[in-house]
Amino acid sequence: MDLIRTGFEQIMSDTDFGPAEYEGLTDIEFPDKETLDAYLQEMYDYLFGDAPEQPMPPG
């Protein structure tokens, strides 16, 4: 689980990682970097924090 957490943290801190890169990995499209960043933070909080439910990607 530490490897996954570290990966999330690296992606969230990488200013060059954006919607195109995420879509290439997951086939999930985001309209902009801000929306992607918010989703990744919510997913991080769900996986490693105390968020009560898994966030849903747009669309």
C-alpha cells in the first residue's frame, strides 16, 4: 500500500502530469488540470484518509 500512496503523491506533485497523461493511463477524460487535481486529491483522501466514499470521475 505504501507504493500506491507514494505513486499518488508523486503524480499529485508533478506539475507536468495532466489530463492527457491520466487519460493515456486510464481512458478517463478530464476537462482540465484543476478538475483532475481535485479528483486525485479526493481519491487520495478516500484511499489513505477518512473520506467516506469513493469519488466519481466526471462524465
